[in-house]
Amino acid sequence: MSIIALEQSIAAPADTVFRSVTEIERFPEIQPDVVSVEFVGEKRGGIGTRFIETRRHGNKEMKTDLEVTEWVENERTRMVTDSHGTVWDTLFEVMPDGDKTTLRITMDARPHKLLPKIMSPFMQGFFRKGIASYLDLLRDHCEEQARSAPV
């Protein structure tokens, strides 16, 4: 599968945007499909943090074990999982842009089993739509946080 990269301009400071993509325990507040997150181990942030995300897909729930493999405060973080025959490597980049912030999500899905290798070209549009929807949710959440922040 080729890499999918999408960006969103957000009317919020970079630190607000970074917190929104890295405060794992708050994922269910931002994305309604995330039912819960459960940490694996003591770490709650930064490189080496592992967690299990339970996400609703239609009327089913799916658990995914993710790990934070890169973390540069207020700049970027990377989360990786090997799920359903594919390694999902997702990079979140936070770039200040005047009084706004650009958030870029780059997802690299590398299938290593036969069925995902066959299906991945057909699923790219579905994944692109999902990332775009997530960016919209993040934008709305971050802009609300910025509006309600004390001055």
C-alpha cells in the first residue's frame, strides 16, 4: 500500500494540538469510535508507551495494541501496531503556522500476509476517508480547547 498523508489547518496553538494527539487516555473524548484505551505497563506518554485501543467498527469492537515509537514534544509522535496482517505506522506532525497549527498525519500500511496484500489497494480510499474524518474531529476538539483556554 502506498503512504497516505493528509493535513489539516487548526486554529489552535501547537502545544494544544500535540496534547490532543498524544494524551492517549483522552482519545475516547475526541473520537467517538474509540470505546476505551488501556495502558500496558506503567508508561502513560512518550517513547515506549504501549496501550490497547478498543474501537467500534460498525456493530463490532476491535482491540489494537499500539506502541509510541517516536516522540518530540510539540513536534511529532509516531504510533505503530502490527494488526490483521499489516504493520500500521502512523506519524503525527505538528507545525506552527502563525496563529494556527498544521497537523499532518502520515500513515504507512505495510501488509505482510496474503489477504491484506491483495486487499490493500482496494482499501486505500477507505483509509484516506478515515484519516480525513479523524483530522476534522481533531480540528474541532483543538479549536474548542483553544476557545475555552484561560487568557
